Amino acid sequence: MLLAAAFLSGCGNDDTGTRPASSGLQQSADAVTGHVTPAGSDFGGAGLAGARMLFPVGADAKAMTAMIAARLVERGALRWNTRIAEALPELRRMMLPAYRNVTLEDLLAHRAGLPAFTTEDEFRRFLAVLPEAVPAGALPTTDAGRRLFFARWLVRQPPAAGTGFLYSNAGYALAATMMERATGLSYRAMFEQELTRPLGIAGTWREADARDRASPQAWLDAIMPANRYATTASTYASWLRWHLRALQGDETPLPFGYVERLRGLSPGSYALGWTGALVQGRPVLRHARGAEASLAEAQSDAIIDTDGGSANFVLSFAGQGSDGPRASALLDRLMAGLASDTPTARPLFAQLRCRLSRCSFVMRLHIDRLMRALLH
């Protein structure tokens, strides 16, 4: 593939004790699952060291980007209804009329009508304009500069047919550019300042290759900024646990506006990186199921009970077109397996076992057994 890259070959190792994932990239079915409660986490997997293996967070990072945006709205740096041209006035004259009233919230809800940028064909179409800018020395050398260059091109592209929801990586790139302009910080600096430090989300970043200004990987990283970020299943579980606690009403570092929008999300609706859904009849939050991009180097999916009771997730290196199962399909099968083996009422022995604090161990064995069955 044009964009295939060994993500972690260029990574440092900020998360002490984690193992590099180069071996995982060679096995398309490698995955790890997690079951998260406000009190702890259990993990299962096949072919991996489990909770301490590094994974690119992939599309699930959209919720992280949206959380940072909510923090900026909370501080008054942006508004949910800030229009593109308000944040980036130099785009006003070149922008097609269809985009003039698009707001920050529209971008984060995939309601802007922008191209999806989930396929290599779309990305190649953008790359084709770069050679024209090379002789004039117009290609930027920073991620923020690349995103702004991309934004100038993007707002001149015809909008998608129809209205309503259209999953778009490009929309989140444009939102990141608005956030960078409002703060004067790069996306990475915002990520570290607003998310990793307050929430204790440890991870590592792959450094960009600045030697070739027209490098496809450098531009892909700019368009999908969180594509460079990798963390462990254990740390990702901590990210989900903050959501559980916030949904239960506890005080957390998550912005109030972010949590309230998620709390009120109805089935079938999308906001801030999450989709409202029903799983076995109960309301949940889920990442955009089925929208995992072929441009992504990994796949991930997560389900959070809106009552804050528990969450489940899958992180996988199984990419589009590989022989391994997609993360969303794997999570569906895992949830179905857990539901089929969960009794409606616990027997007395099971209640006693939980009181003796052994439920976590039993759940871990159960998830691991299901994972091995699904991946083999």
C-alpha cells in the first residue's frame, strides 16, 4: 500500500515497561480487548503481551480531539458555533458557499459535508496538487502549516451530495486547525497540555520525517494528527474509566460540556467522536462503527454504558483489507459472547465469589477465552 508504514519503528518509549509493536505489525490478527469498570480493568488478547503493548489509537482519537475542543470552548477560546472563516479569516474568500456557515460543532459531528478522506484515492487526489507548489517553495515544513495548506485546498472542493451525517477525517483536521489558531499551540502541544497531563494518559509520538516536504506520510500525519499517537491498552482503559466516572456524576478532568453532550446522546446520533447506540437493549456510547478508515494504521472500537457501569474495547492492528477481523466486528462478537454467558441473576456462589474480590480474575479468564476463540 502507498501509505503502509511501521508506525512504532520511529517511536520513542515514553510508557515505561511497554513493548514495541513491530512484531504485532507482522500479525494482522493481533488484538487486545479490555473490560473497564470505575474500579479496575481486565484484558484479554491473542499473540500480544496484552495490556502493555503499544497501539496507535486510530479513529478513537477523534473523541480525544473533541474533548480538547470542549476544553477550549469552556475557556472561551472558541465557541461551538464558531464558523470556519471566523477562526481562519484568510479562507473566507476562497471558500465555497456550502462551507460558509459550517461551525466547529458541525465539523466534530461530521455534518460539514466535507470529503471523507478515508481512502487512498482521496488522499492521492490531494497529493497530486503538491508538485505544483514545490517550485514556488510554497510547501510548509510544520504539521500546523501542512494542516492550513490542506484547509485552503479543502474548502475549495465540492461538498458531498446530500445533507446530514458524513464521516470525515478531513473535518477533524480542519477543526484541529481552528483550535491551533485559537490557542497558538500545535495540535500535539494541545494534546499534551489538555489531555495527557490532566488525565494521566501516557503514550508516545512518532516523529515526523521533515526531510521530504512532499512525503505522503508527513501529509497523512498532518491530516490525521492523532495518527502518530500510540498508547497501551492499560492507559486506554484509564481514558474510558474517566468517562465512566463522569457519567456517574463524579468530578473528573473531562469538560462539563463534553460529558453533558454525551450523556444526552440518543441512539443513532453522533457527537464529539461518539455515536449513541443500543447494545442488548441498553443505551451506550460507541465510536463510529463501520467507519474505520483504510488510511488508518490500526483499528479500534469502544462501547461505554451511558449509566457509567462499564466499558469494553478492542485495539487491533488488523487493517482494512487484511486477513484479520475488523475491530468493530470483533467487538460485536465479543459483546455477544459476553452477553450469552451472562446470567440474568447471579447464583449465590457467584455473589459470594464477587464479595471475595475474585470477579476480576474470572472476567479476565472469560474474556481471554473468548478472544482466543474469535481470533483463531
